[in-house]
Amino acid sequence: MNQKVKILMGIPPKKIRVGGPITHLPYLVDYFEKNEQYEIRTFFYGSKFNGGSLFNKRENILSKIINTLKVFFMFIYSVAVFRPHIIQINTAFDKKSLIRDIPFSIFSFLFRKKLIFKIHGSSYELINTQSDFFLFLIRLFFLGAKRVGVLSEIEKNE
């Protein structure tokens, strides 16, 4: 009997109803749930307020840090309990996402977890940065990623 592949996937909170990930991730989750070869668990990942679209509020920096820490600790708990073979996180390649996602990448690297980043938007400025500081952060961002997916041919080429 073959062991199921365990996948831990970060998805946007249910209150978020805009953006690329919410339009396709439910189909991906549904596929894995219906396929006997996989066992999937999800965790809520990203901003509760999605840049101000929820209740016309914007997260201040302190609430953003607290929310990110909560998500990170729930992520660690999920990895410890579920013991996934693959972790998939939807992200963007911009300065905010870069800083937010570095701890997830480092954790995955240190604990030898297969991390897949699915990037759904990129900052041209960051892709072409010459800043030693941001080049260092980019290396940390990709440190734990075993695979990276993008949604456009332009991002793939860049």
C-alpha cells in the first residue's frame, strides 16, 4: 500500500474575495481532496484586510506584524502535527511579501521541508535590484524553496 502525499497549502482567509489566488486555489484544493493519492490540509495565509478591501480598513504596521506572527506560529504547528511532504505558499515577489515570507523559507530549509512558492505578481524594481541588502533578502527568500512557480511567461523570463 502506497503512502499518501501530504500537502500543506497556504490559502487566503475566507473573507478575502478578490485577487488571483482566491479564484483558482479552491479548485486546486478540491482536486487534491478528491484524489486518493493525496492528503491536503490548508492554513490561512496572508493579510486579513487585503490592502484595505475589507471594511475599508488598512492594517497598520503593528497589526500586520502581529498577524504575520500568528500565521507563522500556526504554520509551525501545522507542520509539526500534519508532517507534510510538500508545503505550498502563494506569494508575490515584492518587498512586503519578500520580508513576510523569509521566515517560512528559512524554517522549511532548516527542517528540510519541500517548499513550493507560487508567485502571482512581481515587482519589476525588485527583480532588477542592484541593492546588496535586497539581493541578500532575495537569497533568504528562495533559500528553502525547492520549486518556484509563476503565473505568466513574462515573470518566468525575468
